[in-house]
Amino acid sequence: MSEAKLKRTLSGTVVSDKMDKTVTVLVERKVKHPLLGKIIRVSKKYHAHDEANEFHTGDMVIIEECRPLAKTKAWRVAKLLEKGAAI
């Protein structure tokens, strides 16, 4: 019996939508510094697949892990949380 693996999900902000069918998502998390004890923000950027080019800069999205689609792209945009401010 094979059990369905749960896909990892992350939430972040779209910082670039200039590529075709790809968006860059900035994911921030807060961690406690091991020595100082201060809470610091750690951020990382992920390339996520956006088939219809529907997400734009400033949008809050949820991305989920998937099979590798390109050299640097192994995430897919799952859904839109909040629309970014129109410029």
C-alpha cells in the first residue's frame, strides 16, 4: 500500500513576474539567534511555476513542492492569499 505524501507548502510574496510561466517568491521566517537570543528574519527566494501568468508582483501566495520542472524550479503556485497593490 502506497501512502500519499503530503506536499510541503510555504507562503510568501511574489517579488518578480518577469519570466514566462515562472514567478519568484520571497519566503520570510523568524528564527531566534542561537547566541544573542534576538529574533531575526531569514528570507529565501524560490522559483515557482505559474502556468497562466496570473500572479504579479506584490501578491501573497502559497506555493507547494512538486517534481523538478526546470534547473531551479521545483515549486508550483497553489493559490492566491492576497492581491498586491495595483501600481
